[in-house]
Amino acid sequence: METGTTQNAAGEPVWTGLPPGLLRMRRLLLVVWAGLAAITVGLGLGLLAGPGWAAFALLPLGLALWGWPVLGRNWRSWRYAERADDLLISRGVLWREETVVPYGRMQLVEVTSGPVERYFGLASVQLHTAAAATDARIPGLDPAEAERLRDRLTELGEARSAGL
């Protein structure tokens, strides 16, 4: 086994989950958008159609209550594992999707962080391969982990492609 790969004694990959900051960010965005939608619907319908219609403002709030645990399940479903020859990314609650990205097929590994992600101290790693359908993304990582992963994947990708 190569240094830096994470496998247990049985040879199975050791999965790494996403940090809780991603879940906090997504839940805060859910509450903010649902709150704004509830206020807009409540005021709009209350002023235009009458106070009885303002009760429709409860719909966005109900959606937020439903979305809260759904976001938690989605967050728990994301994980990744570094193996000797490839990177595994697994996600999905109802439809499980597992992506295998061979190091030798990686063409570009980039770290991105939008304004909201930066506020929460998060970054995403985007992997580009020759086939657009196999491009993979790991969202919501700590910036230091995202940079470590980018550097490691780039190094392994260069080593594997040089051997082809």
C-alpha cells in the first residue's frame, strides 16, 4: 500500500465525511430563504387579497420544516475516500451514486469558494477529467483540507499520467 492512502486492515477504503459547517450553511440558507418567502407571500397576499389569504405564508415555513431533516440526511450521505489508484466519492439518499475517479485520468483539480462558503470557512474541490460526465465535486471542505486534497490529487495524477 502506498503512503497516504487510507485503507483499513481488510483493504476497504476509509471514508471521510464532510465537515458540519456545510450542514450549518445549508440550513441557515434554508431558514433565510423560507423566512423571506413567508414574509413576501404573507404581506403580498394579506395586502392584495385580504388577511385570510396571508395564511399561505405558512407554506414556505412548512417547506423549511420538511427541508431541515432532508438537508441533514443529504449531508450525511456525502463522503470520499482516497485509494491507491483512485478517488471515490459517494453521495445520495434515495439514489446512491458512487463516482470513481482514477488519478491518471484527472486533468485539472481546482479549489473554489464562493462568498457564502468563505463566510462559513468552506471550500469545494472540483475534479475535471477528459470525459465531462465523470467530473466530480466534493463540497464544503475546510479550506486547508481542500488544498491538501488538491495538492495530493494533482501529484498523484501527474505520477499516474506519466506512467501511461
